[in-house]
Amino acid sequence: MTWNTNTPRGSADTTAHIKPLIRSVSPLAFRSKKAGDVIHPTTDAAAVKAYGAVDALFDCLDQIDMNLDLRDNTNIPGALEVVFACEEYLFPELYKARAKMLFDRFEAMHWGGVAANDAGASNASAPSEPQILMPPQNHPIWGDEGIMAGLAYHKLPSGKLSIVAIPGCARPANEYGHNNLTVGQWFPSVKAAFMAGAHGHIQQGIHYPSAEEPAYSVLIAGREYLEVNDDRWDVVFYCGTGSHENRDPENIIERNGTKALEASIASGDPVRVLRTSKTRSSTPVCGVRYDGLYDVKGSFFRYNEHGGRYLAWWNAGRSQGLNLIHDPCSWRCLPNHRGLIELPTIRPELPHETLGSHQSRYASLRKL
């Protein structure tokens, strides 16, 4: 079962989905303690199955709206800490890093602050709890027509602010093709691209419905992948998660996302390609840019600097997207937008609305 952030689910369904996935952490932890070494995803069939469940757990946690009920009913903090914080249990660095990233993000959000019920949950929070500060509807940056539409400041009891996606306001990203996007469209962050339906994940590079179905989009991001991602603009050689870290010369690190790209080859469905500012010279100075549809033409094996084997996909840009962009390097000055300067202008003292009224304003956007 693959979690889909665009499918509405209540607290009970979410809890039921997560609990069996969390149980997959313990066998790996105890095996590594007994062996005194990391149990890798390719060690044996049992490890493949267990790590598949851990991947599914991380995928789910990357997409859900965390709340106190969910935290307390599933012991998500304990499971994440077993992966990255317990010295007696040994996990691959990639899994430790991802578990810590999720844990830190939820900690910064105070684990959602407000307990959510299956239906009719109240979004009002006590003064001591974190608050989502809703921007005015006509705000030039954070309002309905602004570049940060669907995002808001999240105020912690300490007074610190973080930017979060407003629950229920994202345009569905589970569509093939342009999904109402314009080639060259720019977003100030991955979260903003997520809200616009450009890419269905905030932390993962491949968005897909399941391992057996074609991918929707790929995000070219992260300096650590520069060695293995060969981006030539009109042609991209794209690799999966962990390809730069693998040290096994015979076996690749296989993920559901990599299987979905293989499905894209068979189906012929193109993927949306987005680039972030953290990669090469043809990328925007900051933020994220949608660069059109690319066909997944094929795949082949390569080797990283450690001698580890990985699978790369050959993606060729489609003419209807690329002919609009004659000189990709000239786009590096983007964005030429006053919003880049005005992003911090919404502050806690600005008038803000209830979460419910803000969600209703975005309901029509999600149906477009």
C-alpha cells in the first residue's frame, strides 16, 4: 500500500497505516545489534522486506499532517530515535539522516500541537500551543494570488516561526503532464511547488503513485548528488536515492521510486522535471523552477566514486517545453519578483483568520 497525500484520511486510518510500518524497525534494530554491524537493504529477503516497510513509513511521515494524537498513539518519536539516535542499533547513514530530518521537523512543529479527530476537529489552539498564523486574503505574497499561497507561519510557544503548508490546501500533484503549470514557472521553495501541485513530496526526489505505476515528477536537487546526476539540460541522467553512497559493486539500492521510473519507460508517460538552485548553472539563483516534460527513454548501470553500482535513467526533454527556453543559463537570474524581498513581511501581528476559513478559500484551487 502506497500512501498518497491527496487521498483524504482520518486520524484512525492514518494510525492503522503507520503502526505495522513502525513494527518493521525493531527486527532490523535487533539484527544489527546482534551482528554488530549494519544490516543493509540488500542483505537478504527479510532485510529487503523490512527496509521496504521503513521506506513506506518515511514516505508516509513525509506527507501527513502530524498531531499529538497520532504521535501518542503510534510512538513515532521512539521509532525515529531508534533509527538515528541509539548507538547500540546500526542503520545505514541514509536512513539515519532521513529519520533525524523527520524527527527534527516534527520537533520544530511541536508535533502538531493540536490533537486532531477524524471529523469535525477544532483547529483552535490554546495560547500555550503552536499556532498557524493565517495571512490576509489579499496579501501580495502570502494571499490567494501570492507566490506563497497555501503556506503560512507556524508560531511555536517559544515565539519562533517556521513556514508550514496549510493542511488541506495543496493542489493535487497526482496528475500526469503539466498539471496546469507553465514551463519556466518559478516557486520560492519546494513547499511552494508542493502546494501548486508541481511535485508531490517535500523531501523526496521522485513522486509516484506506486512502485508498479509511472512516476509523476522528479526534482533535481541536492549537491550530494552532483556526481551521479548528470544534468545536460535537454538530456538528464537521473539516479535514485542513495546512489552516491552505495559501496556494493554488484547490487544497486532499489527503491519504489526507481521502480516507478522503470514503469515510466514502459508506459511512455513523461515526467515533470523541476530543478532547484542547489545544482548546476542552468538552475535558478534560488527556489525551484518547473522545466517541462521529459520522456524517460531508458536506464543503464553506472558506478559512483566508491565503486558502488547504481541505476541511471536517461530522460530527454520534450520539444513543447524546451523550445520555450533557448538559453537555460539566462534563466539563472530568476526570479525577478518583488516577492523575493517581501517574503519576510508577514509577521505575527498581522490580522489572521481561522484555519477553517482559510481552507475553504483554497478548496476551489484543489479542484482546478
